[in-house]
Amino acid sequence: MGIVNLTDNSFSGDGLRGQANGAIAQGLRMVEEGAELLDLGAESSRPGAEPVSLQQELDRLLPVVAGLRDCGVPLSIDTVKPEVMRAAIDAGADLINDIAALQAPGALAAVADSQAAACLMHMRGEPRTMQADPHYDDVVGEVWAFLMDRVAACESAGISRQRIVIDPGFGFGKTLGHNLELLRHLDRFVDTGLPVLVGMSRKSMLGQITGQPVGERISAGVAAALLAVQRGARIVRVHDVAATRDALAVWQAIEGA
């Protein structure tokens, strides 16, 4: 899954707010590099990020959806707003990638009333405060229980299990130790039978491990994506598509996959 940021304050420094043509070109380039999905986000969810208005998010997002809907791969929309979900699905989006796991009033219905898939992510708190000393007694068990509760809510709302992806939410209200524990025990989530999405690309957890600034975390991100796929992740959300694709191609060749 290639990341196309339409914000002005992306933690990774690749935000393309107001640059619809540039974002469309980036998405097409990622497809050429091997992306099998594109994830478009017009509201930053970096630690400390402030929300944007509904109209701002729609103005940033919809021209890019229109420009990429015929790119040959599914389009994912990274949003928490039900109104944006509905508008993006109407414009041709295939997947709603919600860091709040469809908890906003109206979010479940927005997806249930469509044929779109949904990715449910775990986040402790909200972006402005999520990294303020997060605490768990059992991070794997608590994240698993939350996601299973949200899956049940989706099914009750009419969203079939075949349309659901789960994401443990690396870096969203979690310390480095929490993130590593989740990666070590990714099989707990894979064993649910639901596709697991993992996003660690360029995140601060990789900087804490390697000491590298955000722009120098490509190698660490590729290693993290490969480890996640080896542990059963079905989707890896990345900034560096070509490098990740090459690493996965080598692994798949060795495994005969």
C-alpha cells in the first residue's frame, strides 16, 4: 500500500496539500513501482496533529480520488469523518482506512451502506495526546480485544467479515516497547483469519531503534515491512514502494511464494 499524503504537516515530510496534480503523479508512480493499493490521506494523524475542517479535507482529497480512480489499483481513504467516507466512496474509493475504527457517529453506517471495505485500527487516545505516556497492562491482549470488539460492531451494522481488515496501530498511543511486543506477537492478530495491515514506514519507532532521522529510515522501514509480512501481515503501508517491493520479491523467490 503506497502512501499519498495530502496534508501540510506529514511527519514524513512528504505532504502534498493543494498539489492535486503532484499527488496524482505520485500515486501513478507508486503503481508503476509495484503498489497494489494507494492510501490517500488529507488530515494528518501524526502525534500532536490538530484536526482539519470537513471542507478542507474534502477539497484536498476529492480531486485526487478523481485523478486516481482509474489507476488500476484499489484506492484507500485515510479518514475518521463519516461525511468524507461517503463522499470518497461515491467518488470511487474502495477502502476506508480509519484510525478510529469507525467509532465516530455515522461511520459504521457510511461503510455499511456501500460495498467498500474497512480497515479498523487501534489507537489509544487521539492524535493530539496519544503519545503522552501511553500505558497498557497487556498491550497485545488489549489491542486484540479492542479490535475484536470493533469487528463485532461492524458485523452488527451489516459490514461482513469479508470486508474487514485490522491494524494494530503501530505508533498510535504506544511506546517503542509496545510496538515491538505487537510485532513479536503479530500472529495473535493473523490467527483471527482477518487480513492484517501493518504501518511502520518512517515512524519514530524506527528512529528510536536506528538513531536515523525521518528521511534516512528507508532501510529500517523495508526491514520492518519484511518482518511484518513474514509474520503474516497481508498489507504493508509504506512510503518507499520500490525498495519494499524489491525486498519482498527476494523473500518470495526464496520461499517459492
